[in-house]
Amino acid sequence: MATLFPVRGTAEPIAAFAVSAGIFWIFLLHGIRLDRQEVVAGFRNWRLQSAVFGYVFGAMVVAGFILSRIVDGHIAPMIAVGFLYLGCLPSTIQSAASYTAIAKGNMGASVVAAATVNLSSIIITPVVFALLASSVGIVITGGSFVKIITMLLLPFVIGQLIQGWARPWVAQYGNIVGWSDKIAISLAVYVAFSGAVVAGIWQQVPGDQFLIVAIAITALLMFAFGGAWLLGGIAGFALNDRKALLFGGAQKSIAVGAPLAAILFPPENAGLLLIPLLFYHLSSLVLSAPLAVRLSKS
């Protein structure tokens, strides 16, 4: 849609306001949905939580950084930086839990692990990305961190405070709330890609560069899923915990990635930055489905 009907001209400030409101709503919902008691219970399995946390913000960050340096010079600079950004993002919550459940893994620990890394990512992702991106000339200003606190952390805290009466309402109108969540994420992606289209993405990025992106994404998927499964074996985890680590450590969240990119960068840059994430997110979902079914038989 961004290619055919990009946001431009007088519609841009309206779209920017809508994206900001959508981001606030997304993280307000995160705060309402995340049960504090579940978090406390999940932390008891500290070895699994530590493994997921370390893999997401350790191994995957290093892999994203290395890939970004390898492809730099062969694809558009902001797409190359997008691999570093991809590596710094947290895992998914809903998808990780769903595939863990299908695989008959430790679903409770999976939900808590994913929720923990998502909450931590509000601070860790922009800080780690800013530190590593500075080596390639990307500067994240103090104003961006103020926006992060205002648009991500503040609504999450509000959601936690009103959780007592708001959570039953969210559960009662789950379908409507779920669609509003998806629409807000889609809007952030649409506006970002609109900026990239207006800036001439299809002229800047020839087809052969997308082939390089696809090859790099394939390599990252092999490392992410293979490494997570191998780590679970080395750590001596039970099979159901290895399944939770696999899906909680290898996936990446577009629900955090798209809004954060909209805060950190103007749309023309955010659109390019999100290309690796969109490729990876879709591919990991497709790969996880048969994996989960196969693991459910073990």
C-alpha cells in the first residue's frame, strides 16, 4: 500500500500523530496484559530466563552486528544497519508462546521470558543499538531517549497501574483490542515505508540487493534457530525448556521494532531500516510452524 498510496504532503503530520498514538496504545496494552504474578513465578526458572535473555541480547546482537558489517557496501547503508537493529530487538511474545505450546514445551516460562525481554528492550535495545550503530556513523540523540521514555515506558507503567480494572475489559473485548494492536503496528510500518517510497526506495535499492538481503536473512535464521537449540542442549535443559528457548530466543518482534524505528528515525530511513526485520519476521514464522509440529512428537 505504501508503494501505491504513500503518505505525502499535508497528510504526513496527521499520519505521524496517528503513529505516535498507536505506539502509546501498543505499550499501554503491554502493561495491562503482563500479569505481575506471572512474572514473579516465571523468574523462579532463572536458568532458562537467563539463557533466553543472554541469547536475545547477546548472541543475536553479535550476529546482527557481524552481518551488518558483511553486507555493508553491497546494499543500501540503512538496510545494512537494519541487520544490526534486527539483532538488538527482543523476541516475540504471542508467537513464541503459541509455537512453544504447539511444540508441547514450557509455555509458562516462554511467556515470562518473552515478556521480560520485551520489557527490558525498552531500555536495552536503543542503548545497545546506539552504542554499536555509532561505529557506522548512526547517532541516536538524547531527544530520542526522551521519546522512548514518553512513548514506550510511560504507557507501560500506566498499564501496570490500571491493570486491576483494565485487564478484565481487555479480556472481554479481546478481538477488538487485538485488531487495534495489529492496526497500530501496521500503521507504523505503512508510514515508515511511505517515507521510504517518497524518498525513492525502488530507485535506490535494485533487485539484486534484495537477493543479498534474502541470503543474509537465511544465514541469520540458521544461526538463530540452530544456535538456540544447541545452547539448550549444552546447558542441559529438559526438552520442554529447550523448546521454550528455541522459539523465545530465535524470533524477533515487529511489535517493538516498527514503533521504535518510528521514534528513532524519520520515515524515509525507518522504512529502509525495517526491511531486514520484515523479511526475518515473516520467515521465522513460516519456519517455526513445521518445527513446532515436528517437536510436538518428541
